[in-house]
Amino acid sequence: MQRDEHPFFFTWSAQKKAAPMEITGGQGAWFDTKDGERWLDFGSLSYQANLGHGQRRIADAIKKQCDELLLTVPSGLYPAKTALAKALLAKAPAGFTKVFFTLGGSEAVENALKIARLVTGRHKTLSRYRSYHGATMGALAISGDYRRPVLEPAMVGAVHVLDCYESRTPGGALVVEGGGSAESIARTMELEGPRSIAAVFVEPVPGQNGCLVPPPGYWDALRASCDAHETLLVADCVLNGFGRLGTYYGFESLGSASPDLITVSKGITGGYAPLGAVLVHERVARHFDDHVLYAGLTFYGHPLGVAAGLEALRIYDEEDLVARASTLGQSVARSIAALQDRHPATLPRTRSKGLLAALDIAGDDARFAAVAKALSDARLYVHPNKQARTIVIAPPLVSTESDLAEGFARIGRVIAAV
Ligand SMILES: Cc1ncc(COP(=O)(O)O)c(C=O)c1O
């Protein structure tokens, strides 16, 4: 029996309050919906559409793969799988030698958790409060934001620490916020018991929680604390990766330290097929030469995702999109600063890194809801985070300067009117 018009669940929503969107197509930074509206995508949909809309090359690569091979086994060998693993590792810091394929970001984090536990023999993790690492129970347990508490207990040993980030105030001064610091992480690791944490999981720059850019030195200090406790450092680059922060995986923009594991998804295919991966440094990977890797998935390295990923990586390179993100990021930072300085009472704090940015909105929930609605009415697609009262933006890397100018003009009109 069909219960109502939509016989499937909408995610992260009471079903009666869901706001479905019927996307019919698009080009570049723009997409169309069935009601005839044209939206400017300032969020890269769910942060995966780094390559924008209407990428024929990826659709064609998937079609070609359909003609060649679709059905294989997790241990299956075929050229595109090897080529993609090599291409991913080639962009990682020196010493990364193995890839574990998944179908998405949560599964990448989940398998990074397993790898860390198997290698260290420890079960505790350390992660930050204003973070999101995925919806599966392990990934949710280490996430810090509002999505976790309702499902607890999730996983024993998931320790959380306060955040540490720099915000711009009107006029341009930077303030460090969040209550945490690199020192407090080092102290927490001591207090939890020296050498007791399997891994520290961090989004280099937490995304949906408000583009929380850590102060200079934080990332490298984190590495030093992990080294002191023989703890693995996992960079969750599911959202930060593939140029979003103006560097390939994201953490490169924060310091010189290299993590032990890197989790990726979203931009790996530009969103055109499901795929994720864990990139593993040789100092970790070598453990599994003689020890069983207790992890696997039926659709491990499925040809559809792999074909899409391989073509996406070629596009990032051939169109020099990571450098483009860095250049466009400077323009985003300028536009945000100008907006904030024009509306200091409404925008007390802003942050940006590459093509990821956030505008904190002053006032109560009702005012925040009014801003979010007005942006939607203006057909600008952004990510309102009502818990943090911040609007997160993440335009596709293929956006033009005029797309960005148009988006900021729409934001400017909304801010001026509320
Ligand atoms: C940093 C981070 N990690 C993990 C995930 C989970 O990825 P997925 O939704 O593909 O499972 C997300 C999703 O937004 C994310 O932003």
C-alpha cells in the first residue's frame, strides 16, 4: 500500500517538514528545478558538486565503463581501479601508499576508525565538538555536532574536545574562538592516559559547522601531540578535499604536517557517482602486510564510482581547478569582508578559506530563519546551519567571477533587508 505521495524517507527531517527539491539539470554553477526556477549554486549541492553541473565528460566516462565492465568482486582487478588509486596517492604527501575504497564519506571514516583500532590496538578517539564525520554509528560517535547526542550511546571511547578557530570581525581584526587550543588537545591526550588514543579525527577546516579555520600553528601542533602519544592523525577531507580550500586535500593549506590517514568522498567524483576512499600512509599500511585487514564491502571499488572518480580527477588537473579555487577564494574573502564591513551589526563574525566560507548572523532564531528563507527566495543555494546560526557557502570550483559577484549581490540584498 502506498502511504503518501513520497514512498521513501527524506533525510535529517521530520517527514512532514521535508523540503524536497526536484533538480532537472544545470550548467556550471547554475541548476534548474522542475518548477521552472533557476538557482545559483553557492553550496555545491551537498558540498559534492565541486565540478559544477552538466559535466558531460563524467557522464560519458560512466557510459564507457558500462560498456566495458560493471560486475566484479571486491578483490577484482581492472585497470581503472589501479589507475584511480595511483592518481589519488599521487596527490597525497610523500609516503602514502595504499587506498581503501568505499561508497561514501561515512564509510570512509568508519573504515579509518577500524584501521586505527587494528593498527594501534587502542579504541579511544579524539575529535572536536563542532564537527561532522558521518551518519553511521562510528562516524556519528566521533562527530561533535547536534546530530550525535540523540543517538547516543554510539561508541565507547569517543572523546570530544573544544574547537579552535579564527573569525574575522568587522574592520578586519581576527579573534580566536571556540574555547579550545592545540595545547588543550595535548593536555586532553595526557589526561586520557598517555598513549591511550588510537586516532585524532579532524576535518582540517570543519565545513558544515561553519568553516572553522584553525589559527596558524594549530595543525602542526596537533601532529606533534599525536607523535608524542603514537596516535594516528586522520584528516577527514570528505568536504575539504579536491580543491575546496584551494589546495588538493585541504590540510596542505594549514601547515607542513602530514596526517597518517586521509578520508575523502564528495568531490572525488564531483558527485556524479557514489565513491569514497581512505588514503593510508605506508607507516600504517605496512601493518596489514602480515595482519588481516578486517574490513570489506560488496561494492568495494565498484566500476561506476571508479570510472567517475578517474574522470573527475582528470578534470581537476586539466582545468587547473585547484589553483582556480585558490584564486577565486581570494575574491570570496574580499567580497565577504566588504559585506561584513557594510553590515557590521548583522555579520559580527565571518570566516573563509578557499571556496569555503561562513557568515555568522546576529540575532535570534527567527531572524536567522528569515535570512535563510530570503536567500532561498532569491534562488541562491547555500547551507544555513541554524544550530550555529551561520550561513555556509561553498561555490563549485568552476564558478566564474561573475557567478560569485552575482551570489554576493544576492546575499547583500538579503542582509540589507532583514
Ligand atoms: C567532513 C565529513 N565527513 C564525512 C561525511 C559523511 O559523508 P557521507 O554523507 O558521504 O556519508 C561528511 C558529509 O557531509 C562530511 O562533511
